[in-house]
Amino acid sequence: MSITARRMGKIHHYFVWQNYNNFSTAVANVTENEFRHSEKIKRAKLRGKALSKFRVSRYSGLNAMSSGKTLNREEFGAEVVESPPSAFSPVEAKRIVHDLFARNPLIYWVDFLVSFAVGSVCFALVRRTPLFSPQQAVCFVVSALAYYRAALFIHEIVHFPRGVMTAFKVVWNILCGTPFLLPSFVYQTHHDHHRKTTYATDRDGEYLPFARRPRWEIVKYLLTSFIIPPLVVVRFAILSPLAWTSSRFRAWVHAHASSMVIDPKYIRPEPTPRELFWIRVQEALCFLWVWGVFLVPPIFLGRWPIPFLIQAYATAVLVVLINALRTLGAHRYAFEPHPVEFSEQVLDSLNYPYRWWIAELWAPVGLRYHAVHHLFPSMPYHNLGKAHRRLMAELPSDSPYRQTIRRSLLAQLRELWKEAGKASQNLRANPAEQAASTLA
């Protein structure tokens, strides 16, 4: 749009919103409707009222889904306020994907069993190939990735309604949950990661504001991948039987050592009697498995399972490390602990629709469509990609939903590292805030 008097023959002066607090006078030729729009903004400013409908989002459009955002462009040194984008409607989004909530049990069974079988075969081949050979390296990586995919069905299981695919839950806990020391009860708190009242709060054990904390918090989180496997062994081999004999110790173990979370300060709520029963059943199975691995070989085979334990530890570390990297890429982690709106929760989550052959390795079982999952937690994993494609096709081109897309995990990790670097500089400049962050 030209703003020169020579082309349009008429000059209007109007005010625009600039730098959040000041008006700048811009010379522009506008239509009558645009002039009335600028006058409306001017009057609202003079009255001291905030026009949230036209505000610039404070962080990558996190607030834009519910209220729209302001788009600015430079014209002769002035910023011109354009029309806000279309607001995102979860109701409209659900209408678009309303037929994608039915689970296909066959897909679940085939995917899980094939993944588990491939992992088991390759795990066995690792010790049957020359040490440090390319063949051994390939078998090791494939076994870890296949087991990783099989294990992440726990994310689907916790979203099953009660009574749905019960046989799948039982078989998964027998084949994966017990030998991996990952019984499904440790992930039941995942529901707090979706609730509007708990997401990104102290009651959400799967959220930490990495983008608002020093970089060493990210490094520390990744380094825990090396100590989690032995800690889990201690949890089920030693702490479980002690918890069975002491109600007070039982309460401590349940609150502090019974959840698959990233926040070490997370305190798990007390279980219901029904939940406690199944927790004890799964604990008993894991207890028997751990001591069986330690005692059966020397008693019945005459040898200690040292090679198996070394391989199991290495595999577990790789699996946990990949999952830690995936977790860092699942959200922007921009919120300090406080309740947020549902729209902000969705925009804080990310999708990775590109390079599926790579994304499926580090974010399998639908987890690369994490924003879609937070929109529709009950949608089965095998329909999340289809839902994303429909939303991209039918939502407006300026829909805030499109802000959830990332090209690659590496790009998002670089962005998170950059944001954490800014936070580190701010904390160094403000010692009081740094002390508060350390205590948090």
C-alpha cells in the first residue's frame, strides 16, 4: 500500500500502536474504514485501556491462540498495526478431526509386538557379534531404538479409559513394564501434565521452565540419564520390600520415588486403595525380576550375569538419554510455575511433521505430534499425523496453531539453549533472582 501523496492524492495522519507504550505519527493514505480503526486505537490509548485484542504476544504467540496477536511492519520508520489473525477454536478443531478418536487395536498389537521382538532379537545378537564391530554397534542401536518404541506405549496406556484394551495393558506390563522396571503405575501422574489447573505448575512433574533457567539445568537433566537405571534397580530391589513393612516409609516412597517425571522435587499424591493394590502387584513383579536376574545365573548356571548387566545398563542409558532429548523438544518450557490457559498449553507444545523417518526414531508412537496430543489427549497415536494434516489444511493460514511446527529436534534444542543462555545472563545481572531460581 503506497502512502505517497503523489500516487493517491490525499494524505491522512493517523496514530498507530508502537513499542507497546507510545504512539508514533505515521503519514499514510488509508481507506475510510482504516482511518476509523486507527481512531479507535487512539481513543482506547487515551482512556488508558489495554487492547488485548491487538497486543503483541510476549513469547512466540503463546497468548495469540485465544486473543489474536499484533503483526507489525516497518513503513518509513513507523509500525503499522494490521488486522489480528484468526483466533483458534478448539471446538472447531475437534469438528475437523471428530472421526479420528477410534482406536484400532490391531495397530497397537502389531506395532508393539514387532517392536519388542526386533529389540529382543537385536539385544541377543549384541553379545554374539565381535566386540566393538560395526555389526555389534548396529545391533546395539537397533535394539535400543526398538525397545524405546515398545516402552513408550506406556504413554498410550495411561490415556486408555478404564476397561479399554485391558489385555494389551497386561501383556505390555509383563513384556516391558516388568523387565524394563517401568511398570505402568509410575506414569499414572501424567494426567496432571494435561489438566488446565496443573500444567506447568508444581503439581506437574513433567514440566520445568528450562527456557527461564540457566543452561546448566539442561545439562544436569541430561546427565541424570546415567544414574536413573541404577536408581530404578534400587527402587524395586530394596525400597519396595522396605515399603511393604512400614506405612510411613511406604508413604515416602510413593511420594518421592514412584513417578516417571523430570522434576526431582515432585511429590506424588496419595493413591486410592484400588491404585495401591495394583501398585503393589507391579512392584512385586519388578522385585522378583530384579532378584531373579541377580540370583538365578550364579545359582543355576554357575556364573554371574556381568555381560548381561553391562549391556542392559548401556541400553537403558541410551534409551533414557534419547527420551530426555525428546522431552526437551516436546515443549518450549517458557512458563514459570503457575496455571496457564489451555490455549497457552497447546502453543507451548510442539509438532515435528517433517523428516518422519528420523522423527519416528526419537519420538515414536505419535509423540512427534505433541501439540496435537495436548489438543486431543484421548486421540490414538496412529491418528495424530492425520489430524495434524487436516488441521493444517482447514485452519486459516494465520492460525496460531501453525506456530507449533518445528523443522527438527536439533533446531528446537538450539532455540531452547539460546533462551536458557539469555536467562543465564539475566540471572547473573540480578543476584536476588538467581538465588530465588536456585531455591526453586
